Amino acid sequence: MKIASVLVLGILHAVPAAAATLTLKEAFEAARLNMETLKRGDAVIEQSVEQKNRARALMLPNLSGVGTYTRIDAPDAAGNSPFLLTRQYVAALRLTQPLFRGGSLTGYQLAKENILLAKFQKDASELSLYQLVITSYYNLSMAQMDVKNLEELLAYSKERVGEIRERTSIGRSRKGELVEAQAQLLAAESQYQQGLIDLQEAERTFEFYTKTKPGEIGPLQSIPKLSGSLEEYYRRLRVRPDIQANAQLSRAAERQISIAKGGHYPSVDLTSNYYFDRTGILATSEWDVGVAVVIPIFQGGAIAAATREAVAGKRVADLNGSEQLRSAERDLAINFQNFKQLQEQAKTLREAVEKAREAYQLNKRDYKNGLVTNLDVLQSLNVFIQTRRSYNTVFAMTHMTEKNLEALTGVLP
């Protein structure tokens, strides 16, 4: 019996060791290299860096060349006044240095916050991609194991038809039993075709995320165990990149309030010109320096409205972050409870498979001795294969849920 149990468990996992060439980590690395999601995240980070450079440029001096040329129609009453030139021009080099701009420094700080936000969002995209790979990987594993189970059901059904046909030819079985076996074979063929359809769908999904040809999934090991209590998982949850991204959005929204309030402040610029050539009484003056001050007095309530809008945006960001955290905690609790239930279910089904296999073997022997009918044998065969299919599904889902629990706390392979 111990030898039989070992053989059964070897069959349960349904994947030969020699074909174990594809791991979850390898699948994720392939997805990380090929999926557009992460490449898009890198592009967003580059955009944020350039936005920071633009914000910094607003505080740095601007140097530009300026030139004007004006022709004036001389008025009749001016006579020959030396102060009236009908042809005027200026060629100069102008330096403008912003001394104070309301919200400009905060704008630069906001740009730096947005770089950090873009990095968190890329990490969150990477984590989401990992969760998709987890699902596609274990769905492929389940589909591969299911096809192997259905192939075995098909083989057993063919074997049964051959055996009953032989017994019928010598009058040891009824014609009706042969028809039962043939119906079983047709049903097994139909299930096998459906299994191939499900496998192809799983392969396509896996290939979409990894951009690699789906290989044989490595054999799943023993039923995984939890690595901590639910409270410990909750603590790990708060460092997840999408949670940090929402917190970063709140900080960015706070900066937006300061920028909006900056519209109430005056702007002060230092301006200097160096003249290469100009006309008029200042033609011999080569440079000038001045300070320009602009004080906002009334702008139709636009600044106050922008400030209120920014305050409302901060409130929205805070509420979104709170909702997202509660949602993440809910998902974590559900997966945690599901994992514990799947553990128990897998243990029960593992024992059920051994019993179902034993029942099938006993019914085959008893049929030869005339103690049971062919229908009993077929029913026990279907129970055996169906129970093993259920076990393989639950067994793979246990591994999938365990990896999802890790991903829900931000852990990558």
C-alpha cells in the first residue's frame, strides 16, 4: 500500500521531472523584458525628469538676443528737432534673472515629487504584471495537468472498450456493456478535445504576457504553507508600490495647493541689456540694469478658484488613497482565508484520489469475478479521474494563491 501511495502521488502532480524547464521566476523575467507596460513606465519616468528640468529652467537666467527696427512718419509740427528720429533701431543682448516668482520653487519640488511618483507607478505596474503572470502561469499548469488526466481517461476508456469487446465476442459480457463502454469512450474523447481547447487558450494568454513559447510547467512541490499571520501580511502591505504611489499623489496634491496660492504673490525679475548698436540720445550707452515688479491686484477670482480646486484635489487624492488601502486589505484578507481553505481542501482531495483509485482497481477485479457490473467500473473510473482533476486544480490554486499573497504585499520573485 505504501508503494501504491507513492505511485499515486507521483501521478497526481502529473508533470514528469525531465520536462521541468519553466519556472514562475523565468516566466516573469521574460514578461518583464518584453511587456510594453514596463517600457511605458520607463518613458513616463523620462518625461517626469524632463518636466523637472523645465521647472528648474524657470528659476535660471535667460539670455537672449533682441533687435528692433522702426520707421516713423515725421509729424509736420516737429520741424528739424534732433530728438526725433524717423529711423530707429536697437541690437542688444538681454539677460533676465527671475528673483521671485510665486510658486516657482514649489513647482520645482512638485516636479521632483512626480519623478518619485512615476517610479512608484512603474513598480506598481511591475507588480500588476507579476500578478497577471502568476495567473497565466498556474492556469497553464492546470491546463497541462488536466490534459494529461484526460489523456489517461481516454486511454483507460479505450482499454475498457477493447476488454469488453473481447469478452462480448466470447459471450462473457452483454452487448449493452460494450455500448456503455463505447459511450464512455466518446464522452472521454469530447472531454479531451475540450481540454485541448482550454490548454490552447492558456498557452495564448501565457504567451501574450511573456512573449515566449509556453513550455512544460515545472512540477509543483508539496502544499505550501503560510509565512505569517494576517496582521503581519497587513503590515507588509503598506510598503506595496501602488500604496506608496497613492501616498505620493497626496503629497503632490499638497504641492499643487502651494503653487495655486503662489498666484497671489508678486513677480520680481532682474533685467539687464548690453547694446551692440542703437540710435537716439542713448546711442553711446552700452548697458542698463533694471528690476521689474508685477503685483497681481485683481484677476477675476481665478487664483482663489485655482486654490480651492487644488484643495479639493488634495481631498480627492486622500480619499482615493484611503479607499485603495481598504480595498487592498480586503483582497489580502480574502486571499488569506482562501489559502487556508484550499490547503485543507487539497489535503482532503489527496486522500480522496487514493481512495478513488483503489476503488477503480477493486471494481475492475470484481468485474472479472462477476461481482459488479461494467457500469460500476465505468462510474468508478470517472470518479477516480474527476477526483484527481479536482485535486490537481486545487493543488495548483493553492500555489497560485500563495504567490498572490506574496504579490499582495509587494514581493516579487
